[in-house]
Amino acid sequence: MMIAAYGLCKHFPVRGAFRTTTSLRAVDDVGLKIQREQVVGLVGESGSGKSTVGRCLIRLLNPTDGEILFDIPDPELAEYEKARGAGATARLDAIADRFSLLRRSSSELRSIRRRVNIVFQDPYSSLNPRWKLSDVIGEPMLSTRYCSRAEAEVRARELLREVGLPEFFEDRYPHELSGGQRQRVAIARAISTNPKLLILDEPTSALDVSVQAQILNLLRRLREKYGISMLLITHNIAVVAYLAEYVYVMYAGKIMEWGDKGKVLRDPQHPYTKALMSSVPVAGEKRTRSILRGDPPNLITPPLACRFHPRCPVAFEVCGWSAEEVAEDLEYLLAGKYFGTFGDAAQVLAEGDRTILIQGTTDATGIQELVGLEREDVRSLKSVQAVDKMPEGIVLRLHEPVDPEMYPSADGREVKCLLFRTGGSTLAANA
Amino acid sequence: MSDALAIRDVHVQFHTRRGVYKALNGVNLRLRRGEVLGIAGESGCGKTTMGLAVMSLLPRNASIPRGQVIFDNKDLVNLPREYSERVGDRFNPKENERILRRVGKAMTRIRGQRISMVFQEPMTSLNPVLPVGFQVAETIYVHNPALLARRVLARSKATPSLMQDLLRLLDQTHGDEAAVTEFAADHGLPGIEEQALFVWRREDVHVSRKEKAIRSLSGQSMNPLERNIIVAVVKAGSIPPQFARVPILSRVVRRVLVKEGYRKALELLTSLGIHHAERVVKMYPHELSGGMRQRVVIAIALANNPEIVIMDEPTSAVDVTVQAQILDLVKRIRTSVSASFIVISHDLAVLAEVSDRIAIMYAGRIVEVSSVDEILHHPLHPYTQMLISAIPTLEAKPVEGIKGEVPDMRDPPGGCAFHPRCPFAFEKCLSIVPIDFRQGTDQLVACWLYEGK
């Protein structure tokens, strides 16, 4: 295994008013594996945390929590996973001491940086404008003590040829190059120390399609020639389809689904992946798409349980509805569609996290009926477990939310959705 | 039927310290009435410059040595062109700026009113210190104050019994627009019809509440001063100069009409699929998500019922799921609005989704125009063919980049600008600029390969 991450978290501190500090949970409990010589795609919308994962994997950022094992032989990895499952801390530590990236000192990291490298999104800002290209390409070789200065210069010329640029470019400066040429230079720099793992962070997003195609073909050729493992981070699903073998789909800091590229892209299982795939415009293809409502959530106060549930078209009882969400939808219905049905004084209040109080009306059966009628359209109402008439008003109690885990599906992929829990959809089916 | 807009042989050059960039080199394009025309091309091919030229929003260092933009039988670029013709090489940005200022004054009657534009980045095209509702309201207040005045006046004149009649009419005709407009005209209440119809057509509101809302349109009292001013505005069709000049009066006009503009903004935003528009109109741009901001910008563009809407990369700054929402919205508004659209994008798949015809640009010239199906399935120009084969698909078909680089527009190649990258180029391509050849019924291609075919 080239690299394996378990329970990776990255929380960024956010300074609020009055010196309070909250954290933005950019990446939460992400597991990811890349085999040797494998290309793995990581797709998601902007803000889903995919770049943060990429940076954590090579320790450009230090993860808040989790474990990253680098270049670990498969038997040890199997043992590690077994120990992890059993909770055998001593054994875990012993293996982690040898392979964990997080326990490496900075001098050890320097030698590891020969074996991993990264290509950044924007080739206009990732190249130092005051350096000649030969210096740009040679820098990683010198800083990781991969080879001597003289050797680095020779190799820089070789690499320029390798990525399809003429050798005399070595004396040029980045501003003399077009976007596509710059990205070629960035790739030459990244492969200069013969890395085993390459993180590609949106390598073609800043480029035009005609140039993007050139870069994609270059990456494909390099990968076949040198057998480099790659993590391809992108929002462009077609790019992943072109290069990768496995795909991870991220949403709001969590992995939603992963598996074989063909299966995930052609037959997505997770409701989010389904919506994502149907949103991708394909030239010359008219199709009905499932359009998601709303926007990705705020990660300072992320939604409970499944982070996708507020936008999910098939969310059900235990997906994580909070009293506030239900109260807001109920209020909207009472003020709109059901205006006047329960009198003008009806007031919806969220009491704590799991109960809602409706004041100003005593018609509990009416509310019960409303919930029953609207629950298919207004998904949050599904979470209402019981409607009771109390002296202080009508009290609605909600189902306890269940945190989804990665549930393996029959064809070898894993889906983080309660619908795929073994016997998990029973509640949905019974309801 | 005549075209909504005709762009004829437009050349635009940018004069910079590093030389003269020939951004547009003879663009010919006709926008038909009611159609959605997509413009595709790589960055730097002049898509946006063309949009700006139509809007007369080019910067002061841009000259227009040749060409016409014909809108409503008028040439929108004649002044800058005449200036460029007169001075030739001795182009002076300062003098040009004076010309542009004059053009700008003349354009206020057209820009934002009859031709409007949605810019690329919604965050930068909204003012961060003003509520979004105000920004929509202001657009209407500046261009069409009489519309707002009519709406206020109609509400103050309406009586409860008239509104009861209107409700009955709405119920009988199921919200027929013509009938309601006629009713409003007959009873001297022009301006009430769109307000009533808006409430009637809302889907998220219960019928009993709609009735209450329509009844409440009546009987709003106004003080005599306001009333006299509003009547004068309605009569004059715009704000009469005596009110505009006297500060105390102009403030009254502004207060009443901008307040009304908020109501209109609320209607517009709701029709563009924004929930809780009552809250959204009071928010500032930074409080809105990318998709919402884009909707607000579209609302501003549509506020004055323009004849032409130019959308410059409407979905480039948003995520793919939000992009799907916006595309769906664009498809919906084109059926409900009688405008023609120009949609500019680098993404052919996005254009294919919303357009009727697509024009492909390369190096400041249109190389091919035709219907969406023809462009995608039978592209004629070598550039179009190569562009389409460079787009990666979900099926992971092999992609082919276009060799070489986009030409330096300070010194573009002679003849066909694509010839250095074209595998089919022959002698003629090197020296003579290709003209448009008509292929089939509705396909134009600027390539010598199709001469005499």
C-alpha cells in the first residue's frame, strides 16, 4: 500500500466575537487508501475538504486527528487493520512507529519528501517568478539532497524534454510561459525526485480544454512510464473518469462513497453521488436531472449525523434532523400552505434538540395529519416520532439520529448512507 | 422577422504599452429574436470583449477601428469607430475616454434597460455595502420610475370592493393575464395587475392567504404631497425635472419609489426560485451563497424586461450542483420572458444545455455558427472538431489536445488565424482570411475547406 489514512480529521480554528474560538471541521473522519501504481480520484464540490485531505496526506498540513501510514507492506497493513478493529493499542503503536507519517521528525520527512510530491492548481502562483525554470525544477532535488547541483541541472533539462518542452526553456522565467507550459513545468518539478506518490490538486482547473487534454495525456504517459501512484483531486468528474481507477466522493468534509471508478460513476449509490453525477452537463445529452435544493452546509456548525441530510431527496427518520430544522419547515408550512388552518396565533418553538413545542393551537390531530400528509415532500417531517398534547401546547418528539458509517456494498465499494446499513432501510421501509 | 442584434465586422484593439492587442478581428453575428445564442471559445479568444463591445463598456484604451453593432436600427459603436477612423495610429486613450463618456450618456437609455448583462463573478458585480433588494430596486428606479409610481398609485386608488371583483375575476379565469390587465385598465388601476398575478401565481402560499394578500393591496393611504408627486411621475413617464432638482422633493420621490422597488424585487426574486425572499431582499451580498448571488444578479438583469440579456460565464464561479440549478433557471426564464439571450461560456456542455445555436470563437473571430446538434454531432471547422475531441467525458474516451498555443494577439498569424495549429491547412489559409461559407440550411463556417461545397 502506498499510503493509507484512517480517521483523518482537520479542524481549523475560527476566531469569533468576544475571543471565542470555534473550529471549522474541514475534514472529519476520512479514510483513504492508495495502492502502489494506482490512480485514485477524489471528487467533491468546492469547500468539501478535498484539497485539505491532499495536503494532510503529505503533511503540508498537520491533521488534527487520525493516522497516516506511508509505504507500508500489505501484511503489516492487514495486521494494523486487524489491531485497529480489535483496539489493540500496543500493537497499533508498534506498527505506527515504523510507518506513520505523523511520527516522523522533520529530518526524516525530508527524505520522505523525495518520495511524495504535489502539483498545485494554479500554475501562475505556484512557480517563483524570480527563478529560472532550471532552478524551479531543480529545487526539490537540492532541498531533499536527492543529487548534487550539477546533476540537478542536467536532470532539469531531461525533465523539460520529458514533459514536452524544449531544453532551451531552462533559462526562461515563468512569466514567459503560457498556462499549459507552466503546468508542465510544475509537473516536471513534482517528478524531479522520482516520487512514488504524486498529489495532483486540481491540475487542470485553470487551463482551457484543449490544453487540459494535453496535460491529461502527459499525466497518463508519466504514470505508465514511471509507475507513480497518484491522488487526483478535482471537481471535474470527467477528468477523474479519464485518469483514475478508484474514486472517492467527498461532501462537507466526509467521504460519501468510494469504489471502482466505473461503478461509482456509472451506477452511483449514495444519494449525493447520484445528484452530483446527474448535475454534470454532458454535451449533446438531454436528460432529466435531480436538482439539489440549497447549498453545501456551513462546517462550523455542520448538520447532525449525515451531513447531506438537509439536501437529500430521500432522507428519512434518523438521518439527523434537528429540532430547529423541523421547526423551520413546520413554521413555513403553517405560515404558507396551511395558513389559517390552525388559527393565526400558532407558534412553533424548538425546545432543545429533540422536541418541538407548538403553542397557540390545541388541534393535535390536525398537526398529526399535516405531518402525515407532507412528510414525503418536506423530508424533515419524517423525523417526527410522536405528537402529544400537553398542557403547555402540542409537543412533537423526534427520532434519535444515527451517524452513518461506511457500509460495504456487494460489489466492493463502500457507501456512507444509512440506506445501505445491513437491514438499515427497514426503518425507512416500515415508515 | 428582423434580428434582435446584428454585429457586423467588428474589430476591437487594445492599445497597451506592450503593443496593440487585436482582440476582435471582424466578428459577424446575428442574434435572432427570442433565441438563446451560445458563444464558446477558449480564454483570450475575445468572448467577453465582444459582450463588452455590445454594451459599450470597453475600457478607454480600446479602439474600434471598424464595424457596427446594430440594435433597433441604430449603430451603438459609431462614435468610437469614427474617432478611431479619424485618428488612425495616433490613438489617444484620454481623448477616447471623452468619446466614451458621451457614448455612456447615450447608452443609459439602453444599457440595463433594453440590453442588460450578467457579469462573470457575482460577488464583484454586487455592491457589498447595499442590501441586494436595494440593488434590484435601484435598477428599476433609475430606468423605469413610472412603473413603480404606477404600482404605488394603483394600490392607493384600489378599493376593497374592486379587489373583491378582481379576486372573483382571477378565480373565474384561473389567473388569465390578459383579462386581469384589461380589468386594471378599465378601472383605472394600471400597475395592480402584476402585483395581483404575482400573489395569485405563488405556489408556496395557501389560497386563503393569497386572497387576504390581494385584498390588502387596496386602500393604502398616501399623504397629499406624495400623492401629487407620484401622479406627476406617472403622467410624465419619468421623474419630472422639477422634482429631481429640488432636494426635499427628490428625496420623497426616491423614498416612495425605492420602497416600491423592494416590493418588485421581492416578486422578481421569488419568481427566480428564492425562498423567503422577504428576508433575502434585506440581506447583503456576503450573506448569500454563490447560487443565491447569481440569482440576484440575474434578477437585476431581468428587472426592466430587457430585449437582450448577455450572460458572461453565468456558471463558472459556482459548483456543479448549483450550476445545475442555474441552468435549470435559465431554461425556465427563457420561456417566461420575451428576451433574446447571449450566453458566453468556455464550457460547451453548459452551452449545449441552454442554447438554440452556438457560435465558436477563435482568436477574435467567429469560426463556426450553427444549431447545437450540428455543432456537437457534425462540427465542420477543424478547430471545432478538435475542441470537441478535447473534452473529457464520463465514458473516458481518449482525448486529444490541440497542438500549439493560442496565438499572440499583438501579432496574429496572417490568413486564417488557426492555420499554425490546423492539420488541414494549405497555401490559401496562410495568406487569405476565410469568409463565411453557408453549409446546409443554417450552418456558417469560416474555413477554406468548405469553399464551393
